[in-house]
Amino acid sequence: MSNSERATESDIPKKNTDYNLQINRWFLKAIGAWPQIDESSLVWKILILLQIFICSSIVASNMIPCLLYVLFEKKNIKLKLRAFVPLLHRIMGSIDYWVLLKRNGEIHKLIRHIEEDWCLIQELNDRKIMLQHAKFGRFVAIICGIMMQSGCILYSLGQLMQTITITIGNETFTSRPTACPTYSKIIDTRFSPVNEIALILQNLTMVIMTTSTVGACSLAAVFAIHACGQLNVLYAWLNELVENQTKRNDKAERKLAAIVEHHLRILSFISEVESIMNKISLAELIGCTMVMCFLGYYVIMEWETLDTVKITGYLFVYLSMGFNIFIFCYIGGIVTEQCKLVGEMAYMTDWYNLHHTTARGLILIIARSNNVIKITAGKIFHLSIATFGDVIKSSMVYLNILRTMTV
């Protein structure tokens, strides 16, 4: 084999990893959150830090005045409530952003883990299983980006289409309302050119925060789906275990050792994913519940005037938030189910045809699979489809309480 052919084969794991994580890299590089550990250039590292500083400054310049507005502005409660959704969106996005930056090294290790998995798996059928899951992971990442970005863009466009008339003395001004109001003692955003600058900053903030949320959500999905792909490879190996039985039992023993080692490797990967994503999941779980509650309240308030532009914008954001939390709950559910299935698959093999010493080894696999590593939100709530239902029900309960309090 020529050197060029060997180089091509050695590049396959890296190419497959890049294919698996390409969409995530696009999102996270845009905000400086993609791991850059291998970059040795000092200039490049300075540029990344500058990118992070600019993104953080834009978000802070928008979020702090809005927080002060909610806390100190002398307005009635209904006007203050309208600022809660943009404020919560920025808080959730900020948490996602800073967790991604803080856990940059651990994320890099998981990326290296995925690349090593592609190196370890040599059988063509096993690689086909991994490639199917890589395609599914990319699909989920793309859908995450489309749903969340389009929801926020449509909401922003709906806000830009609105105008308000301001009368001061004998003069009348036309202005566009900002989605995230600011504390008037700091700056008055009603008049040009401050109004236009505020709108630009707010839209940039929305893009940055949505991108960080999409990046975190899609990254969690790709990692979880990769783990499911590895578990499916493990199922295939369990089915092949009996076929490797020989008179001396050596081949089956080696295969069983490889299965146990790979099982522990997968569980270690899932545990690391959970430790990185549990804070992000908690922020999304609580934040999405509150945002969906307030959006429902906004729709009810606007229904009285039949403002179709605002109602449509609120509904799109509601759907994007619902999809956001659904993805976290879905991946938590499938990882748990796939981990439990390992024990069932071990039992469903023709273990009675194995040598008794090999068959006893399956007992340990079954016992270990009963102790499932669960994807949680802040190590408090187990993420599953049932949790998604609880989020929807909780948001409706809070909505009824909110209506009762503000009538």
C-alpha cells in the first residue's frame, strides 16, 4: 500500500468526526465557543478572546438595562411582564454561552473520544451503524438551528414592523418599540438615532444568544446520538458472541472482553456528557417553562385587540422554545432506554450455547446495565418525554396563576 493510500485511510476517522460535528462547529465558531486547544498561534487565540469579549459586551449592554427596567422602572405590572420573555431569553443564552466556554476542555475531550471511536471500529457493518447515527445527529442539529433561529428572527421582524407615536408638547415623533425595554434613567431609546442603535444591538444580542442555545442543544443531541450509535454497535457484537464460540472458547472470551471494555467506554462518555450538559439542561428546563408561560399570557392579552403580527411572532417563539426543551428531553429519554437495552440484549442472546464461564460474564453486563447513567437537568430532574409533558403542564399552571394575579 502506498503512503498516500495509508494517509487517506488514517484521515477517515477525522473526516467522519468532522462530518458528525460540522453543524455544531459552524454555530459555536460564530460565537467563539468552539474548542481551539490545538491552535498554537497566539494571534489566533487573541482573536478568539476578542470575539468572546465583543459578544459578551453586546449581550451585557442589552441585558443589564433591561434587568434594571424590570426591577426599578415605575411602570404598571403588565408593561413589566412584557419585558420578561426577552430578559429570560438573554439569561438562558448567557448561561449556555458561559458553560460552553468554561467546559471547553471537556468538550474537546469528547470530540477526541468520538474520533477515537471511529478509529476503533473497523468492521464495515459497524461503521454503517455509526454513519447512520452521524447523519441523524446532523439532521437534529440542522432542525435545531432552523426552528430556534427562525422563531427568534420572525419575532424580531414582528417587533420591527410595529411603530409607536410619541407626542411631546407640539411635536410628534414616530418610533419603533424595542423588544427588550431599557431603564429610562440610563438612556432613552425612543428617539433617533438612539432608537436605531438600540434595535441593532438587541437584534445582535438575540442572534448571539440564540446561536449559543442552538450550539448547546445541538451539541448535546449529537453527543447523545453518537452514544446511541455506539450502543447499537454493542448490540451487534452481543449477537455475534455465540458465533465466535469455539471448542477452546478463546475467541468468544476475547470478544466478551472487547464488549465489556466498549460498554464501559460508552458509559464513561455518557457520564461526561451529562456532567457538561446538566447545568445547561436545568437553565433550559426552568427558562423554557417560564418563557412558554409568559408567551401564552402575551397571546391572551393580544387576542383582545387581534394583533395578528404580534400573536404570530409569539406563537413561533413558543414553538421554538417547545422544540428546544423537547430535544433535551428526547435525547435524555433515548439514552436511558438504550442503556437499559444492553442488559436485555445480553439476555436475548443464545447464551445457553456458550461455555459456562463465558455465559457467567454476561451476568455482570446485565447487572451493570441496570444501573443506568441518566441525563439530568442540574442532577435534579431526569430528562425524558414524561418530563417534557410536565414542562407543558407546568407552564399552563403558571399561566393560569399569572392571569389570576393580573386581572
